[in-house]
Amino acid sequence: MVDQITAAMAAALIFLTGAIVALLVRSRRLAAERASAERQIAELERRLAAAETAQEAAESAAIEKEQLAAIGELSAMIAHEIRNPLTIIGNAVTTLRRRETTPEDRATLFGILEEEAGRLNRLMNDLLSYARPVSLELQPVELREVIERALSLVPAGGGVDVELIEPEPVGEVLADPNLLRQVFENLVTNAAQAMSHEGGTLTVRIERSAAGQPSGVNVLVEDTGEGMDTSVRDRALLPFFTTRPSGTGLGLAIVARFVRAHGGKLELKSAAGTGTTVRVFLPREELRNDVGESHIRIKQRAAAAAARRAI
């Protein structure tokens, strides 16, 4: 009996020993597999970090290339716009130095000098407006008053009739009054100039956005001038593009930039012989009864942006 118990205990001990050995072997194998997996994960993380670094470098290089290309294109445009009046000024000065130049010719040349100097001054002002970061000073603005002020710039008796249509009062919008005034004064001036030869009607419509559309106000500035063909219309909003000899080509580009800064949108519709319509959409979702809170949010965003720039 004792021998049987001893044999059973020995067999159990052998079984337990084998089981423990098997567990130890399995544990070591799992540890080795885990270490291998960790090394693979570390290698993958290293490769991923290297790939991200390479991607960031490639993106930075691409952005820098685009910026340099944009700077080169803008510089070429500016040089072209400045070179023309400088050439005219140089020719005028050369002629003025000649003794045989008559007093009448001198008066004409001085007029040319004054005109070209004014052209350069307008170009510099427009360049500053176009390149300067847009900083909004938002406050409730009576839109009709801004547009009426812009329409008052149209010369009386010049053959251009003015019409302002507002089916229902739209009230105030939250906007920067100075920038908004520049937007509509520029658009009204452009529309009046488009009819300066043949005359016509300049119509401004103020409408609420239709149901189902983003909440806001649409302002349509319409003229009955010559209109624009497709090639001119497609380039009308590009910087330095103009069809007027005295224009800088930055007016509409500045207008579009100011409108976008307000969260709005500018659209241009025109065809040769049918006049032009410019639609300005201004959102109203930020207009609140408590304007003070809106100003606080605006100042907080401006302070945060300034802090980021300082870093």
C-alpha cells in the first residue's frame, strides 16, 4: 500500500515538474515573442516618425516654393505697374530739360508728371491695402446708410441714374464700417465708370437671403454698361488686372478680400453688351442682441492670434 502511494506521489511530482518546465518554456517563448514584437513596434514607430519628418520637410519645401513663386509673380506685376509711369515721367523730364520746349508743352508735361505721380500714389495705397492683414473692428452697421453714402458719390447730371431697392428693411449687420464703406464705394464707382460714356442706370438691391440659404443679406450692384466678355470676367478679380488706363487693378481684389474677411462671398456676373452684376453676400449669424459679448469674443481671438505670432 505504501509503495503504491509513493509511486503515485512520484508520478504526480513528475507530472507537476513537467508542467512547470513546460510553463517556463512557454513563458520564455512568449517573453521572446513580446520582445521581438516590441522591437518591431519600435522600428515601425521609428520609420513612421522618419516618414512624418520627411513629409513635413516636403510640405515645407512645397509651401516655400509656392510662396517664392507667388512673391516672384507679385514682384513682376508690381515692377510692370511701376515701370510704365516711371518711363513716362523720365521721358517728360528729358523733354522739359530741352531749351526748345515751349511754355505750352511745358504746361502739358507738368500735367503729365502730376498725373503719373498720382497714379503711383494710388498704386502704393492699393498695394498697402491689399497686402496689409485685415483687422476687423466689428460693430452693428446700418447697411442701407453705407450704401446710400456710396451712391452719393455718383456725379449728378453725368448721365447715370441711381436706384436703390430694398423690398423690406434688413436692418443692421455686424461688420467693420470702414471696410464695408470701402467695399460699396469701390463697387458703385466701378459701376458708374462702366457707364461713363453712354450713360445708364445703376441699381443697388438689398435683399434678405432666400429660405433654405445661409442666413444673411445679399447686396446686388447692377449696371447697364458694356459688360465683360468671358476672358475679362474670369480675370476681373485677379490682382493688377484692369481694362482702364488709369486703374491699378487692385480695386476688386481688395473688395473680395474685405468681403471674405467678414465671412461673406463676392460673385460677378457679366456678359458683353448686357451690363454687370456684382453680388455681395454678408452673413448675419454673428449678429446678437448682446453686442458686448461679441466684442469680447473678437478681442479674445485677436489677443490669442497676437500671442501665437509672438511665440
